[in-house]
Amino acid sequence: MFESPYALVVLWPGVHLFALSLFHVFLVGSQPNSSQQASGHQGAQSLLGTDNLSFPWSRLRLPRYIVPLHYRLLLHPDLENLNFTGSVQIQIDVQNNTNWVVLHSKGLQISRATILNQNLAHLSEQVLPVLHNPSHEQIGIFSPRVLSSGQKYFLYIEFGAKLAEGFYGFYKSTYRTSSGETRNLASTHFEPTSARMAFPCFDEPIFKANFSVRIRRSPEYISLSNMPVVSVSNDLIEDRFAASVKMSTYLVAFVICDFKSVTATTSSGVKVSIYAAAEKWSQTNYALEVAVKMLDFYEEYFNIRYPLPKQDLIAIPDFQSGAMENWGLTTYRETSLLFDPPTSSISDKLWVTMVIGHELAHQWFGNLVTMKWWNDIWLNEGFARYMEYISVEATYPELKVDEYLLDTCFAAVGHDSLNSSRPISSPAENPTQIKEMFDTVSYDKGACVLHMLRHFLTDDVFQSGIVRYLRKYSYKNAHNQDLWDSLANTCSEEDFISGEHCYSSREHLDLTAMMNTWTLQKGIPLVTVTRKGSRLLLRQDRFLRTFPHLFSFLWHIPLTYKTDVSSTIHRHLMTTQTDSIHIGEEVSWVKVNADMTGYYVVHYEDGGWDEINKLLRENHTALSYKDRSHLIHNAFQLVTAGHLPINKALDLIGYLRYESHTVPLLQGLGYLEAFYRLIEKRHEPELTQNLGTYILRFFRAVIDQQTWSDSGSVSERRLRSEVLSLACHLDDPPCLERAQQSFKDWLQSNGTLNLPTDVAEIVYTVGAQDNDGWTSLLHAYNNSLSAAQKHKILFALTHSRDTNKLERLLELGVEGKVIRSQDLSSLILMVARNPRGYQLAWTFVKTNWDMLVKRFQLGSFCIRNILIGTTGHFSSPKELTEVQLFFESIKEQSSQLRATQVALDNVRKNVRWFQRNLEPLRDWVNDQLK
């Protein structure tokens, strides 16, 4: 259904309704007020007895026999008193005879509830009881008259609540003007299960409905929702929005604020607007350009028109996640939407571009077609993460986004090679479990499995298959199987192996059987390769970095490989535990998993790594930069898992002195930096010093080539930021001297000098090491209007060597004024990164655990990042025991969290790494320095 939304004039319940007051949020046992009168009826209403009623539903998921069709929602937020009142009329379709309507409500005070027939006549003259089941966040409304199967009714509820503290539901946010005035706004964030905090609703993705929203407001504010305003009642200052398309409750959104906007129109006539606080309005232009380009691109790529007349993007000052894809009103952190040329770096620009690409991809993947249940959230998030790369590569090729896809897949491998990983499609029932589904597996592994599938099917088949999927399930819900069915019947195994396009009338490949091995079982395969004459022998096992696997796993792996005898990428589908490929006697080297298009780790046994090492030293450009990066990554992953000695991997990156491409350079440098940062927290001063000396000596030429400017390509600028940051962290004298001088110049300019954005964070970090510099930076942080600059300054402040200053920052994060609450989780992780702060951060988490859970909600990505991030710096058996004891002390909460198992797995991995590799690393570094 692609019809344009239209203005719908509706009958809103008004004074003709019964005055059905329910006196307490828990009605059972309350007594009717004798003054309650039924409008249009004589005498007081009687309250239906509730003493013998018990809550009618025991499951977490709602019954399926009542289906919402249309919500007519009225909200009146009071930004002075920070509360709101509202009413909702829900047209429902009853499919079984019942006396009960069960739906979701959380923290709402229900003041009136009634049920009307299709003619808006009341079914009962009595006050309808509302029973609450807070543990399931449900209410049950009892009708003394049976609701008949096949009939439609109207459920009418009046309610109110405080604007929520935190970042979920209908919550308050504030911002401060440059004159020091604090201003309020109200915004929503409903995904996954918080629409029920704003209005009673059927808050599950399968219950799609249309929404007609009205918002009452004061004249100094504007209101926004998913659809455009179609009329404004000046007397009541009431905005009426057009009826929405059919959508899930988690995509409903509204914002009441005093922001300004910039607007443009796409080639197909969609009105695009970017909203921000007035003083940040000048930072909205880049986002407007990106959003228009992206919508144009997606309409063409999906061959499906964007179905709404407008798309608003708004920067919310208090926002926990990066952004949210509410249909027609996408909400963002300020760092994810605003771009300030004097202070935003090229990395900031790429981030804004990719986040917008992600959220606008959701307008099709997730909004138009929605997963049936949260166990398949990867269908939304994995696709949106992957479409970031496809869309940015098409619209902003100069950003070289393809260079970052490898990092996404490497992140997925890191998580997936722990025993605590999970299948892409996993059971999730309660809100905490559902929130935990928004993780590395759904986003990054999901994207990388789709990348593999796209290369397996070829671009054309992949694109046509997802267009088929989107068309077939528009305004509906889907699950894994629906996607495989849409992509199937286009590709045979023979076509894949030959490299042809996969349209074929021959017997088709069983795509479902193949993809189930990637989505229904956890982990990542390790493909072990052994050369035997003209044949390549293959074996697949589960790759684990923590301890050997006990169970057999089997994947259908679309293998690819290159050899030195041709430029062809060869393809082979591996569906058994062991296999072999004929490659010929004349082949001298083989690289498996060409360009890392496949999601698997490769180990070259029996001297295979020696051959790779020789190839890289003698002719590294025989392999693509992606292949070189992949080899470095695999080698060090195999070291952690105990499959490869660390000196072999370190010898492998010796070729980097000849490397000119940013990605493999940063890959090798990244591992050395990771080792350094672990060791500097282990009180190994001699090894710390020696490893730092080696890194500076080995990368001397690269460091000396860097300019302290914003010149060069995106890749060159990325390398500059990373290399100089590490050089200054390692106390490289030329780096420190240049940074100190730049910081001095910046301070003396009294804020009028704009530092080169690629090195500003480095300059601030060096400047923060003395008292005056730190104090000046905190003052600059407090006054900056640039979210990008504030992030850089906060990073610098957390790298002070003075633990009193680090404690002060954590106090400010708890207070939530100078450092916003939304930034507390990243603040904790920054402090934990500091060798003087990692124990401090962990102590802070243990001491303030209850506050953190209350602020960010159990299961949220913030809680997950805090747990995994603060413990990820531990590497001793004593520290492992500490973490275990803390998790035991919060067992009631930690037992609900997969993140605690991930954190423990990470520490165990670090402990094993040190046991295996500390002495060999010490010996290797000493040999290099001789």
C-alpha cells in the first residue's frame, strides 16, 4: 500500500463520555466517589466490583485475539511542571469472545477507561475496572458485556504521568543557552518497549496500526510528530497531525521544543528538515545535504518511494543511543547530526554521514517491513548497519567508507569468538532480554553476514531479492525465513562456484539451510588450510579465543581464494567438516577469504604462515589492502586462541615498514597499541618502556611524515589522528613539543584560534596534563556549543595523570549538569582507558551500580558497555576473581545479563593471553632492540 497519507477528520471522545474516574493506579479495592455523575444519565454511577477479579493474562506477550487498528492520541505536556496528561481512543478488532482487553502500560496513572461500540455508544454504565500487572507492564480492562468475535470496538483511556527521567518513554530534556538560561523540551524514545510509558498501547512490533496524533502546547514551543501538521487550533494551541501509515508502536514519536530548522526537498518531493537548538542552527547544513542525498539514493536502490510526505531529523540534547529511526521523525544525539566545520574532524563528518545513512535505511528496513518479534531484530539493525556502507559509498565516495567495513567485521569476530556469544536470531522475551539484543551480534555480525551473502549471490541478485522482500512485506512483519524465500530461486551452487550471476533455471541452492547455519547457531568458523601438493585440504571448527570448544559446529561456508597464477577469485562452497580443493602444483601461494568477503577466520598450517610472511616481505602489493589487513587480524586472533606463536604474528607485521596503505598500517599499529595499553596497566615498567620504544622506532618514518594540519585524503587524515595520538601517548618528544606549543597558542588566543580538527584532541590531551591547562579545558567544555569539540575535550580531561581530577569528572558525570548524564557511560570508559584511572573506574561502577542501572536501565547498551569496558582492562587472576565476586553480589541483576558473561570471558581471555604471551613478547621486544 503506497497511498499518500491523508488528513482524517475523526470523532474525538469528549464531554459526552462517562466521567469514569479511577482513583488510584491500582484500582482493586478502591471505592467510587459519590459525586461521580454519568454525563447524560441520572444519578451516580456504580463501580463494578473488583474484589473477585484477578488479572486475566499470565504471559509476557499480549493475547493475539485483540488487534489494534487505529490510535487517536491526544497529549498535553506541561514543560513547566514536567508532566503530561493525555487520552487515547484505540479502535480494536476482536477475534475471540472475551470480557477483557489486555494491553501495555508502564508508570501511567489511568484516570478513566471505557469501551464503546462502533457507533461510539458505551457498552456499560458502570466504571470499568482497570487491573495492573506491573511485573509484565500490562493492564487489563474488564467489560461486563462480552466483546463479540468479529466485531470492532473503541477502547478509550485517559491517563497522565510525570515526564520520565532518563532516556526512555516520553522524557524531559534540557539545554542551556549561551546566556546561561536553561530551557526545557520533551522528546520520546520508544524502542524497544517504552511506548507504554507514554500512552496505553499494544506495544509489540506485530501490532501495527495507524496513528492520529494531537498535541497541545504553549505558544513559545513547536511540536513535531511522525506526520506533518494538518491543522492548528489557535484557541487551544493544538497541533493535529495527519493520520500515519500503518506502523509499530516503537516507531511513534513526538517532540515539543523551541528549535529552529533548515529545510530542502528531495527529487521526489519529500520535505526534509533538520532541527536543532537555535544557537546550533548553523551546524545543521551538512546533515540536510546528506539526508536529501540519502533519501534520493534509497528510493532508487530499493525502487520503492519513501511513503511519507516529510522526513524530520532532530538533534536532542539528552539522548542515550546514537539515533532512532522513528518514521518521519528521526531523533539523534547532537554528535550524530550536527557538523561544525571549525571543530568537527573528518571522523566526525564520516560518523554523521553514516548515522544518517543508517536511520534512513531503517525507513524501509524496520519501518516499512518490521521483524515479527525482537529475536529477529538483526533484520532491522544488521541491514541498516550494512546499508550505511552501501549508501555512503554511493553518495560520498570520497569518504572511503569501504575501508571501515573491515573494522566492523573485526569487531564482530572479537565478540563472536567468545563462548558467551549468541546466535544472530536468539530468544528474547522480557524487556531486559530484548534490550540486550541491540548488540554487536545484531549490528556488526548481521552486517558482515549480509556482506558475505551479497558477494555470494552477486550484487544484482542481492538487490533484487531485498526489493522483493520489501515489496512483499510492506506494512507487514517478517522473519528470517521470509528473507531467505525472497532471495532464493535466483542462485544455483554451480553459478556461485563459476562466478556467474545467480539467475538460473537449474536446481536451486538451499539458501535457507545455508543461512540457518549463520543465524541460528552462535560463533564463527575457523577454516584450517593445509597444502598437500596440488590440493588444498580444509577443515572447519568453531573459532574460540577463550577455551577449546566441546561441541561440533558446522557452517555452509562460501569460500573464496586467490593464488599467484591468476587474478581470478576462485569460489567453493564448503558444507562438510573437511574438504579439499584442487589448485594445481604450479601455485606458490594461496590466500583464502579474498578481501574478507566471508565471515570466517583462516589458519594456514604446516608452514603456511611462513609462506604468507615471505610473500608480504617480498611483494606485499600482490595482495589487496583488504587481504593484507585480514591476514594481520587473523594472525593476532590466532595468537590469542593459542593456534599461533606471538613471534610469528609480530614477524608478519614487520613488512609494514614498506606499507603505504592506511588500513593495514592501522591494523598492525592497533595490535601493538592494544598490547602496550594492557601491559602498562600490569606494573611491567621495563617491558612497557621497551615496547613503547620499539613502536616509536618502528613507526618513526610514518610519524615524521605527519603534518599537524587538516590536509590530505580521508585515509591520510585518519592515519594522522591515530599515529600522532599514539606517539604523544608514548611520550615521543617531538610530538609532545608540537602539541604543547599548539595548546599554548590556543589558550593565548582566548578561543579565537581553531586548531586543525584532526589533531585537536591530541593537543587538548597533552594540554590537560598540567593544572592550568586542565582547568582551562573544563571551562572551555562547559561553554562550547559544539558537541564534537566537547567530546574531544572530555577525552582529553579523562587522560589526566591526576586521579583527583578523574574523580572530579566522575562526580560531574553523576551530577549531570556540566557533563550530561547521556555522556556518563562514555566518561567511565574514557577514565578506564587511562592507566591511572582503570581501577578508579571499576570501583566507581561497583559503588554506583544501583544508580547506573536506574539511570540507563538494565540490559541497555550503556550498561553493557560499562560492564565490558571497565573490566576489559583486567588481565590477572586476582582481577578475574574481583569481577566474579562483584557479579555474584548483584546476582539478581547479573543473572539476567549476557553482558556479565561477555565481561568474564574477556577477562579470562586476557589472563590466558598473558600466561601464554608475556614472556615470548618480552623476549621478542628485547631481540628487536638489540
